[in-house]
Amino acid sequence: MNHIVCQHLTKEFAKGAQTIRPLNNLSLEVPKGQFLALMGPSGSGKTTLLNLIAGIDTPSSGSLVIGGQELMGLNRGALTRWRAANVGYIFQLYHLIPTLDALENVELPLMLQTMGRKERRERSMAALDLVGLKERYHHRPGELSGGQEQRVAIARALVANPELLVADEPTGDLDRESADAVLKLLNSLAHDHGKTIVMVTHDPKAAAAADRTLHLEKGVLVEPGTSSAA
């Protein structure tokens, strides 16, 4: 069963007299529970595609169906609600609030939901337990290593139990050992917990941890070693 179905997806915008097209007639299917890596040079359309899949941005044309929901027809409010319920975000910079401890940082997405404090705490502790930080509930970001901070960020992405996780260079700010631990965790989230993961990376070692790697160049999917201009 495909979790993500993109058909003839195009994104364009005007820049002066020019039309910029970061994605051009792209079609893609991603099965549920797959860990997909997207690679390509800067400006290839990787982050644009990630933002469309995450519901952060909207396509100019084409069809984008995530978990059975067509995103093209959703207005801004409906898209925001869909995103909050269905997508977790993991970024290169952890975006943790330094004055809050790990548990409080993970709780933040749940503050927007109708949920009692006890349930918020229980779900946040469960998310931190899942990423191996049971002993770090009350440590603030400044008391954690970079790898631990990224695991807090992953727990925050997981706490609302989304089916889809999008990761933009999640290991780009980490040493090799911490990066390998984060990639192992992402792999487990896909294979053991059924999360669909789409990761943008420039790191071939990070891409090798995924189930599948796709390459973009100038807004289209290309085979490794080929050029879209050929």
C-alpha cells in the first residue's frame, strides 16, 4: 500500500520576468513504512519536494495524495490541521527551547490539542523512552550532547503519533557516531513502528541507511550518474 503518491507534480513561482520551476512534472510512489532518502545537488528540488509532501507548501499543479488524502484541494486552515495530525518534522538544527527540559520540549506539539496535562506527560515520556532518553527527562538542551538533542527532536516529532516523518539533513550537524545512532533509530521507526520516512541528505552514508535512495536534479528524478540535461 502506497502512503505517498505524487503524480505530475510541478512547483513554480515567478522571479521578476522569469518562471522558476524547482519541481517539474515529478511522479513518485512511496509505500507505507518505507525509509526513503532524497539526494541531489543544491537547487535540485529536494527540499521543495519535502515541503510539499509535509504540507508546508502547495504544488502549482499535479496530484499529491498522502495517506489517502489529496492535498491539492485543501485550503490553508485544513492543510494546517492535516499537517498537525499526520506529519512529524525532524531538521538539521534541533529547534529546542533552551529554557525547557527534554520532557517540556517534547510536550510542545500536544499543547495545541485538547488533552489533559497527565496524558501529555505520559505521551511525552513514552516518546522519550522510545528514542532511548528515559534518564534525560529533566535535562535541558545545554546539558545534552548533539545526538541526544536530535533524539529529543525526534521524540517531539513522534509525540502526536504521526504516520509520516520528514527529515531535512537530520545528521548534518552530528559526528559520525551520533549520526549512525540517529539513522539506526529512524530505521527502527520505519521497520518496527510502521512510520513512513522521507529524508533529504547530502551524505551518502546517511542515504545508505535508508531502504531506497532517489536522486533529483533540476526538479526531476534521475538515475545516479546521469544528468537531466542529457
